[in-house]
Amino acid sequence: MKELLQIKDLYVNFRTLWGIAKVLNGVNLTIHKGEVFGLVGETGCGKSVTALSILRLLPSNAEVSGKILFKGENLLEKSEEEMRKIRGKEISIIFQDPMTSLNPLFKIKDQMIDVIMLHEGLEKERAIEHAKKLLKAVGLPADRVLNSYPHELSGGMRQRVMIAMALSSNPSLLIADEPTTALDVTIQKQILELILDLKNQYNFSVLLITHDLGVVAEVCDRVGVMYAGNIVEITETEELFENPLHPYTKGLLSVVPDPRQKKPLKPLRGSVPSLINPPSGCRFHPRCDHMKDICKKAKPELIEYSSGHFVACHLYGGDLDD
């Protein structure tokens, strides 16, 4: 399967009043053409920062190093003018809350045709027709929605509008950052099914950011598990649930209720560390039941433990007697 996006040794620090926040600590991952890649982890682990790094939308206090290769070209070396041509056209993003992404002062028609005219170079009338086609593709009554303000639409309808706008230029990569968090459970399922249907129809790749392992199991081909700015495990979704390797992954799965078993849930002890003063070595070691001396000293590398199954843990490929 051909690689669409490769992130290599991505470090992101933020200068703050309290010190340097070391938010991404050498992230490595690959997204293939036509796949849904899930990025999962607790709140504050760096998932959204990873997404914003791809689009170069980080605030001015961010310090970034590493490589983000999109179709073989390093996005971190692109000029801002070049990135403006990529954002929304080659790479689109859907955020958690569509109400914060849509301008409440303008009708949907004005917001959609601006995006379409900018990226597709269409005249206004053709842009309106294109907008109608997109809204129908996401299951919305086009004429009514185009003439509505955002507050006149339900949350699910607003999110469908955002999906239509994100797909208006037929991107190669769609980043969906917790796209169903603000929606009712039944609407969540509809939105996820819609993204999958459109992915199959238009053959784009999806980076799905979520903290919900149920969502991962439902829609993702492969998944990366993130903890405190590190990718700790990457594998195919089915393999992750059947054979998790990293202690953090096992901990996440241990708190997912399973109606087939009557075992009590076992929560992870401790809490996510401060990224201004993160633990040395493996950042998970203060919460890990398998912690050894080497875990405090050395950051484990992401290694391919078995075919297509990567893990960053000294239990696999490290000398625990060090």
C-alpha cells in the first residue's frame, strides 16, 4: 500500500509562562493511501497538536522539528503561501464543534461558495451548483441548508456541512479531529458511517483522532496509540484488540466494558504527566506495572515487533537488566 503521509521524529515544544511544554516527543507514523488511520489516546496526549502540525496551524509560540512528508514533500519546508494552497485542497480538516468553525454571521451558502471559489476557481453560479451537489452527497436538503445560518441547523447538520466543505476540493487526506464528540450517540454513528461511505466513494485517506476505542474498532483500518506526546503502539485495528503489546494499550483496553465478560474494570493508576516537566526515559514508567530501571533512563524506540505491529517499550527488544 503506497504511503500518503509520513511523520518522522516530530518534536513540538511550546514556550509558556511556566516553562517549555514538550508536547510531541519524536512522533513517527505513516498513513497509507485509501486507509482510515485512527490516532487514539487520553485528552492532552498530543493528538490534536499532531493534526495541527500537519497543516502548519500551530501558534507562534511553537517550536517544531522533524519531517512531515506529504506525497514525498516535507510540509515543514513549505512557505506559508504554498501551505495555503495545500490546506483545504490537498488536506482538509473537520473539528470537534462545527459551531466554532462556521461563521454565525453568514449563511451556509456564502461560506461554502467562498471555499469552493478559492480552491476550485469556479464562478459563483457554478460554485453554488457544486455546493448543492456536495450537500446532497452528505444527505442534506441543499436549498434549505444553503439559505440557513449555522444556528438554524442542528449539530449533526452543521457537522455534515463541515464534511461537505472539507470535501469540496476532493482532498487526498481528511483529518477528522474528534468529529462526533459534540453529537448525540445516534448522530455519531450516522456521521461516522457517512465519512466511511464518502471515503470509499472518493478514495481519500482519513486520519481519525479520537479517545473512543469503540469508534476505532468500528471504522479504522490501522491505529496508533499515543501517550504523553509519544506513539507507543501502531498496528492493524483487529490486532490491537486481540493482541495489545504496550502496557498503556492494555490499560486502555482494560477499562472498556465487555458485555461478554463479567470482569470488574481495572482503571489505570496515576494520571497523565505534566508536559512541562515530563518523566525521563519512557514517559509512561510512573504508571507502569512492569517498570524497570532502564525505563527511567532511556526512551524506548518504536520497533516492529511482528509484521506490521510496532511498539515502543523496553519489554520488547530492550535489556531490562540495564
